[in-house]
Amino acid sequence: MPEQLSLTFTPERETKRTWRFVEDCLLDDEPRIGTIYIRKATLKQLDWQAGDSIILSISTPA
């Protein structure tokens, strides 16, 4: 099992205080995470622009 996993998410829709992102995956693959919500304030700190994809990295402690 890899120690780190990086997944790409595409913005799906805007809510009052968040953006909803859906995981990019091949048509025949099951999503590993699926849908995530990220607060607009957090995206602003990252200089994210509407329409940009994000990459989420997950790792386990060494």
C-alpha cells in the first residue's frame, strides 16, 4: 500500500460557504473518496480560482 495518495478533484458547484468537488476517476473505476466540500476561506488562502482543479494528498504517519 502506498504511503501517500494524491487524488485530483474538479469543482462541481458552489454553496453558501463552500465549494463541492468531485473526484476525477476513469469511467470504470470506483472513486476512492468521492465528493468533498472545502470552505471558501480555505480556498482563498490557497489563491484558488473558480474552475481550477485541486489535488488532495493523503499520507499515513511514518
